[in-house]
Amino acid sequence: MERLCLPEIFNFAAGPAVMPVTVLAQAQRELLSWSGSGISMLETPFTGDAFKAVLKQTRDNLRSLLNIPENYHILFMHGGASAQFSLVPLNLLGAADRADYIETGYWSRKTMREASRYCNVNVAASSSNTSFDRMPDTWRLDPGAAYCHITSNETANGVQFYDIPDTNDLPLVADMTSDFLSKPIDIQRYGLIYAGAQKNIGPAGLTIVIIRDDLLGRAHTTTPAVFNYQTQAEAGSMLNTPLTFAIYLTGLIFHWIAGMGGVEAMARNSEQRSARLYQAIDASDGFYHCSIQPAYRSHMNVCFTLDNNALTPFFLNSAAKEGLINLKGHPMVGGVRASLYNAMPDTGVTALINFMHHFVEKHHHYV
């Protein structure tokens, strides 16, 4: 896949992230007159038949991509994934006063802090004692908890779940913001999945919530109606004005994923791309270092450091001059982070690996 600009730019941002160039080109063509209507999708009323058809097609395409059973609702909501840190406990606690959380890195910690405003948080498992270099394998679930929450992929730390323990009757809730649509999912293992759009789905701001029917109707009475899963489900995600243009773009991306071979193809691509980059890191004789245990390394966010940290700013600046942009690690972690979301082309990974090899050749004497 080629970029539309010269010289070629590869965007490794963690989010908002790279989008398929064919989707951006189609949106550009249709910006002034969507589907020959003479007006932009930005101007299309959400109550009209035209947008309702777009919304239905987008929902249907997602249901098809992930084989989502009919007893799950698909909601298109505002506020990004961070809003869900509050909305999950507000909507799912019911009569319970506590919930289980699995602590695996920066974002799960933020989720836990927000949830603690509404309930007692039981840390059922944590990998903090190993500096989040793996996912915890021993969970101690609270039988009185309303749900168990995980962050399936930690963008800041570079760890990802590949084997999730069985929570039995306890509803499993997952923040899948950064690996949603990157692989097949057994939806029926989850009570609720939420994902901010700005990684693999679409533009920032939109959040997708997939919730099982039996978990509706538990919201606290103080939950705003627009953030109540049940009222939004009953209104078809149109209780208030939905993010019309974001939903339109998301629909284009769902169509692109299907055309590329579906989530199965996305999984193969992400595994191959990340494996090549991790191999380059591990083969650098210590010049580059990834602290994450191999079995838990993220396919989405490859995080690494330079042995000589003083070289990191020069590495980032030099990479940017070569068209390899947004490689700076998360502010709380530092180092380098290459985000390899669905729309990242193989040529981008190749360009980054080649740059890393050349950088070692020029600067190995500083190590």
C-alpha cells in the first residue's frame, strides 16, 4: 500500500493512528457530496433515512466481521474509551459494591483509579511486581464482584493478553481499544467489550460498546441518559446526535478490513510485522532492548529502549527526517514505541527496520 504524499511518510503514532489510505481517499472524494447527495456527510441529518442506512450498515458489518451473536447490542457512543472507565461501573455494578480489576500497566491503572470513585476495586491479579513485563497468570476473583475488567493490550507498556483465564459466571469486561479488530474474538466469553476508535476503527472520539443483553438495566439512577447503555440500546445509539462523520468513516474501515480478508488477515499481518521488528531488536546485540517477556509482547505496540539512552532523542529526530514519524514512547515509560495497527503497511515496518540497522552501524561505538 502506498501513501499519497512524497516523500513517503510512515506514521507509527499510538493514536490517533494511521488510517487506510484508500479510506482517506474515498472520504476526500465524498467530502463535499456524499453518495451524490450534493451535501457532505458532515451536514447529513442523523434522523434522516440516509444516515440511518449508514448506521445500520456499519453495525451489520461489524457484527459480521466479529461474528457477534444477536443477544449482544452494538452501541456507538461519545467520549472515547476513557469515558467508559466511569461508565462501566455506573452501568454494571447494580446492587454490588465491588468489582475485580486486572492490573497490567499504565491504562489498566487509570481504569482502576477511575472505577474506585464508584466502587471498591479488588485487584484480582497484577504484574506490577515485575514492572509489567508480562501478563499475570494467577487470578483471585471475588465471588461478590459485579464484573472482572481487563485491558487486553497496554499501549504504553507493550504487553498483550493472548490467553485469558475463565471467569466462569463473572462477566468479563475488556477495554480493547488498541487491539480491537486486529484478530478474531470469541465474543461469548465477554459480557462487555469497549474500544475507542482511534487505533484500528476510525477517528478519535467515537467509542464502540458491545454488551450482552442480560447486563442491560443495571445502571445507577444517577447515570446520565446519554451514557446509559440500556437507553442507548433502546434508541439504536441515537438518543442524542451520534458522531455521524466518525461512524461513516468507521463504516468505510469495516468495509476495508473485510476486503483485505477480515480480522483473520489482520491477525496474520500484525503477527508477521511485529515478529520482524522484535527480531531486529533482539538481534541488535543489546543496542536495542525490549524488556517485555517474549510470550506477552504486543503485536500492536512494540516498545523498546536504546542501551545508551542519550542517543534516544537523536534516534527519534533522525527517524523523523527519514519519514518515520511519531515513534516517541509514552511519556510515563519513555524510549521508543512503534505502533503497528491494521493500516500500517509492511513497507513501513521494512523502512523502520532498515533505519534501525543503519543507526546501529553509525552509532554502535557509543554503546
